[in-house]
Amino acid sequence: MTSFIIAIILIYFIHDQFEFSKITRISFWIIPLSTLYQFFNTFVFNRTNLLIVGGLILFSIAIGYYQASHTKVRLEETSNTFFRDATGQEVPLYKKVITAQGGRHYLYGWLLVLVVQILIEALYLHEPLTPVKIWDVFLEEVMADLFSFSRFIDGAHTSWIIWALASFTSFGYTFWIARLHPLAYRKLFNKDKFVRITEESSHK
């Protein structure tokens, strides 16, 4: 039964990368900021660690660009309500939603990040590099991608270097998708919000 559930989760995870999903500020900002907080909360300042951080930042910039440059972003207009104009004609009211599809290139980048994480855990954290360990890390990252806050619930990651990898790669993708796709920029920086003020009054 457990194997069946895992198989369903993996199939859904892969399929989800080829679907257009709504871009939200929660997933693109809150998660990177939360992992960045965890990074600063656990980071130990020394020369070696700073060099590692520099390498992770460069790696994250490259991965973020690769994933974002192949991501498809589109504006969807949907309507489930309408009003009637003066002539009695139905006029639909559209809701605009900005969505993105990562596709296979997002998966390739995700797998590369996973490989780097496994190598970090084996070489830097001296975790045993066994098939069971690799499988556990793989499932943890699948769940973290599908359910972002699961990364903070189980407390699996306690090392600053893992938090740094998660934070920098998330920020890298957010930066590049906003940089390369104007629609995503509008959503992530709240440029799609319109405010109309009809009257302002003051009382003395």
C-alpha cells in the first residue's frame, strides 16, 4: 500500500511539472525568505563557509536561469459570471490568472539540485551515501516541492548548508522568472493590482 501511495505521489509530481500552475507570491517569496531565515539562523561565519556560500550562489544563479528560461508563462482569462448590458446581451466578467509551466527543463534542474544536495550530505555532512538515504532525500524533496511548508514541519534539515541550497535555488528561480517574463514580474511584484480612488475627504 505504501509503495502504491509513493508511486501516485511521484506520478503526480512529474505530471504537475507539465501543467500550468498559478503563480503566487506565497510560493515564490515566502518559502525562499523562510529558508533564508533558517540559513542565517544556523550559519557559522568562517572563511571556508563563506567560500561555500559563494559557490552555492553562483550555482543557484545558473540553475535558476536554466529553469526560468525554459519556463512558459501565460495569462489566462476565465469567467464564470456575467452581467447584461443595456441591450440585454450577456457580458462576461473575466478573472485574469498568471500561470507557469516548468516542463522537463525544470525537472532537469531540480534533479541537478538534488544531486548536489546528496553530495553535500555525503561529503560535507558525512551522511552515509546508501540507496536508502538517497531515496529518502529524493522523497523529501518531492514532498517539499509539492507541499512547500513540509520542509519546515519534519525538521529534517538542520545544517546551514542545506538551508542555503534550498534558499538560494528558490531565490534564483524567482529572480530569473521575474526577470525573463514580464507577466511573472507583474504578479510577483504586485504590479497587477489596480486601485481606483474616487473621492478623498478630510475632517478638521
